[in-house]
Amino acid sequence: MKTPVEIITRVALTVFLSIGLPLAASYVWEGKIAPIDQVFLGILTFVVASVVQIATQLNTLTSTAVEQRKLWEIKNDGDAALSNVRKHYFDISADNVLAQSYFEQKIDELNRSLTDAALRGIIQVSQNADTTSMMLSPFSGRMDDIVRAVHFLTDNEFLFDVHASHFFGAVASMVANGRIREVKRLVVLDAEDQLQDARTQRLLRFHRSTANFDYRIIRRADYARVMRDFPLPADTRDFGVYGSRFVYKSQTNTKDDVRGVFLFDNIEVDRFINFFERCWTHRVVFTLPGAQEAISIEELFGDDQVSPNRPGFQREVIK
């Protein structure tokens, strides 16, 4: 849409050409052009300039109309939903101020979320069963379909609660059927006595004895030192990298509040993968020595399956 200033400028330029061109022609040909011919030349110039401007404007309007049609062209369920939102939003009575205000707020929230996703590669989410399905559905057994997860032992309460254990089980099922090729879990340790937690022992036994699961344990201080070598976001703590597609970076991990962000900018994903792999090879602080009996996922999330004082869980330092 042209502004009034642009319209006035274009009209003035057309008039200037219509007057100036005949005068210039008369000057060049030293008055040999008759006055009537000058008038016709001026009219012709005005018509041609106007036609060019009209054609340009029509082309712009046509391109805009085509783009608008493309924006509202229904290709999938998401397009159909957006079309319905627009239709029913205008169906709301102008007198229904409450409904209009409520949905304006919701549409604004969706707009900001979509803008962040499109321009910054970020989606803010509250985790639930739906997000679990969304996170795992892209896996198909490709070479890079590897889950890299960071777990702080201080978060055992969360990991063994309903939501996280359900997610763990869904991942294990996909490992078993080949859709996820491998799970690599980096376990962050604060103090040695955390290794005596029955849940920690079950977790490590499961990773040690289950095909295509593996783990490394690293002290929190080492984890923090390695992180300083990588320009990760300042609030990064634990996270998961899903193939080479996206990162889930947690913000709150409690039984009642599971929130975080999805990052799917390729540069960011590579940065998190490189950090994880540096930690993975940096130094193994503790591991389970020798052969360990297998443990099923049901036993993993069962109660008191391993006593904190069970013999055979030993420290092994690898330097």
C-alpha cells in the first residue's frame, strides 16, 4: 500500500516528464517541433508514464494477493485450524468484549511463540504426554538417531516420578525396536554418597546391562569447567539432544512443574552435541566394574530393588 507522500511524488514526476520532455525536445531540435506536436508529445508522455505506474502497481497488488492466498491455502491440519481460528474470531459478536479480549490474548501468545520459533529457533513448553510424543515421533533408526541426555543425581526424585519414568520407558521401547539407535546418559555427580542411592544404582545397572544404553559419570565441578569452554546459554543446566534435530533444555524439573525450551537452530544443536561429547570423553570418574546382572525397566522403576548397602557396588577411578 502506497503512502500519500509516495503517491504525490509519483504524480509530480509524471507531470514533470509530461511538460519537461516536450520542452527538451523543442530545445534540442531548435524549435522545429510545432506547438501542437509538443502538446501531443506531452499527452503521450503522460499516458505512457501513467500506464507504467498503473502496471507496476497492479503487479505489486497481484503479487501481494498471490502471497495472501498462499498464506491461507489449506495444505494440512494446521492450515485448516488457522483458517478456522480466523473465521470464528470474526464470528464473535462485536458486543462480546470478554470473548474478544480473551482470544486476542491467546492469539497474541501464539503469534509470539510462532515468531520465536521461526526467527530464533526456540519453543517454550510445559512438558506433558503430548510433548513426549512430539519429541520422539521423528526418530526412525537413522545413523544420527541418538539420544544424549544429562542427568543430575540431585534430580533422582524427578527422574523416578511418573512423567519422567514414562518418558524413559517410551525411549527404551524405541531403542528396543531400532527407531532410536543409542542412548548416552551423562550422569552428573555432586558427592560420592549419591552413588549409594538405590535409584542411582538401578539406573547405572540398567545402562550397563541394556543393549544400546551407555553412561558416563562426571563430577559437577568438571562439568562446569568444560561448560566454560562452550558458549552455551547462561542458564544451561541439564538438557537432552535428540538426534541432530533439536535440544530440550530444562528450566524447571519438579513433580508438578516441568518446563523448558526446545532449541532447533542447527548451530545451537551442534554446540550442545560438541559440549556433551567433550564431557563424555573428558574423564570417567566412576563406573561399575565387572559384569553386572541385567535389570529390566520394570525393576529399574520398582521400589527398593537394590539396597543402598548392597555389596558389589564399588568405586573405580579412571584417570
